[in-house]
Amino acid sequence: MNDWSGFWTQWLHLPAGLPTLQWALLLAVAAMAGYLMQRRIGLPKVVGYTLVGTAAGLMGFGGAAWPLSGTGLFVMELAVAVVLFECGGRLPLRWLRHNPMVLLQSLAEALFTGLAAYGAMRWLGLAQQASSLLALVAVAASPTVLMRVIADTRAAGAVTERAIVLCTLSSLYVLVLGAAWARLMTGPAQGIGAAIESAAMVLAASAAMGALLALVLRLVLRVMSPLSGNTAIAVLALIAVCTAVTAPLGGSAPLAALLAGMLLKHFYVRPWAWPRQASSASTLLAILMFVLVSTVAAQWRWSAAVAGAVLVLVVVRLAAKAVGVALANPGSGASWLQAAWTSGAMSPLSGVALLVASGFVAAAPEAAAPMAEIALPAILLMEVLGAILTTVALYGAGESLKPWTPQMRERAATPEGDGA
């Protein structure tokens, strides 16, 4: 594909540049593939987006650099931040206070997944540091994939809400620890004390930006109607501003957006939904993110040894999440079957995992290279397989229609079925 790019560049002069044309065409193809994937087969649109990005990456599309930087990094952070802001707005702090077992369930799932992934990678002979980094990446669940599948299947119910809560909390842990770990990898300080201090600094900076964003958004909602399209655009623009300024201040932009959504939900109790204008904008960001993730991951070096390690990591991660959710399930208000479906809905890997892995590689390329060799193919695999497993889990929980039935395909064809 790079040869073709050089050929076209010789005679095609575009004001916005050839990469803009390539990305526009890629997004158009991805949007059509996602629609057809759900309309004809009944699978989530995410699968279509990812397959298009994978094909582009395997063909050598050079529009996505690794590790992420510049515009690619900003778009990825913005797309994840928008979804985490929405997830934070659906995370009821009062419910966690009255049902602390859900928080314990989240901590148990994250800890068990991290330990199991670390042990599996050490068993395969991976170095200690690379195994630790890969274990943290494995902890991440993808709220982005989950939210897109929920939108596609129109799922609603106890398992759906609990999966959102657990995915959101796991993203919070991974973003804090990942940003802190990346900072430690670039500095001379080592040890538990330095790690705690670094994590506290990342969390403090992100919390400060999140609180400021929540305060501004609350003022916006006081003077503007929550149902207005202009309000939705203002919210998206303010999240973009937060994304641009949080990292230079030492925080994590997606984490700040998540905390802002949680604070806004806590202090602005009236429910509000983004109008369709914002849904279209967030859908575009989501498609761009899925294509970017799969394009970057598909360009990585593949081998039999890497494939074996990826399969071990995926199997161990799926089993560990199921066991972790089950360990703290008694007293959490969910049945054992609901706990099993919840763990299945937490299986995807996507934007959060890629951001954390990219941060490690940017901080210490040589030390993080063995981690990236396994992490990127695993992210690519679990973006597709995880979306399918999430769809099956939500159907198995009885909270959505069977995805491959004519009724579901008819819903996908309606205007409401294409919302965010």
C-alpha cells in the first residue's frame, strides 16, 4: 500500500494531504462494513470496523504510527474519553455505597486477572518486567466495545448495568497504574514508595481536571437544555479541551473524563441523554478508534511463538475474569449465572489497553517491546472475539434479542438502531 501511496502522491495534489483521503475512504468502508455485518449476519458493527482496519494494516497502510503519537494519540484518547465520560455518568456512587460488594467484585476480578496473566507469561518464559506490563494490559476491559454492543443490541438489564460498572472500574485501575508505571519507566526512581507517589500524582492531576470539567458542564447544563444539540456539541468540545490539556499537566485524559462523568452524575441527578447530533459525532469517533486500533495491531510481527502466547493469554484472561467475578459474587445481588454472563461481557480488549501499551512503549521502547509483541495481537483478537462474546453474553442473560434473528436485523436497519 505504501508503494501505491507514492504512486498517487506523484500526480495527486490535495489541499488536505493524501493521508486525509486515505482515512476518509477507510472510514467510509468501515462504516459500510459495520452496517452490513449487523444487517446481514447479526453480529456487532464493531466486528466490521475491526476487520476493515485489520485488512488495511495487513496491506501495509502507513497512516497509524506505533507507539501512538500526535494526532493519532489525541484521537484515541478523545474517543476513549468520550465513552468513559458516558460510562462515568452511568456509574451510581450511591449504589456502590449501598452495595459495596460490587466494588469488592471489581477489585477481585482485576487482581485475579492480573496475577493469572502474570503467572501465565512467566510460565512461558517472558521476562519479569514484560510479564508485569502485559498483566496490567490484560486487566483492562473495554467499555468502548461494550457500549457499542449494547447500542447495537439495545440490551438493558442487571447484567448490562453491572458489566458497565465493572468495565468502568477496571479502566480506572488500569489508567491510573498504567500512567504511573510509564512515568516510573522514564525516571530513575524505583520501589513501592515511588510507584505509590507516581500513581497519586496521576490520580490527583486527573481528578483536578475531572472536577473542573464536571463543574463547567454543570454550569452549562444550568443555562442550556440537556436535550439541545448545541448542548451536546458543547459537551463534546469541552471533553476535547480536557483531553488536550490533561496529559501535559501530568494526568490521564480518559481518566479525567471518567471522573468528570462520575461527579456530574453525583451532583446533577437529573437524567439526560445526548441528542442524536452528539450520537453521530461519538459514533464517528468510535469507528475511527476501532479502525485505528486494528490497523496498528495488525501491522505487528506475527510468528508461531507469538500466536501461542496470545492464545494462552486470552484463555487465561477469560478464565481469570470469570473466577474473579465469581469469587466476590456472594452478597453482590447477582445470581451465579448472571455473574458468568457479566464476566463474558467484560472479555473485549480495545482502546484502553492500546493506550496503556502505547504509553509503556513510548516510555521505554526496549523494555516494553516483548510486551507489545503479545499485547497487540491479543488486543486485535479480543476486539473481534470479545465483541461476539459480549453479544452472546447479553443475549444469554435475556437482556437483548438473539443477535442473528430477523428481528434484530430489522432493528439494525431502522434509524434508531444506528444510534450511539
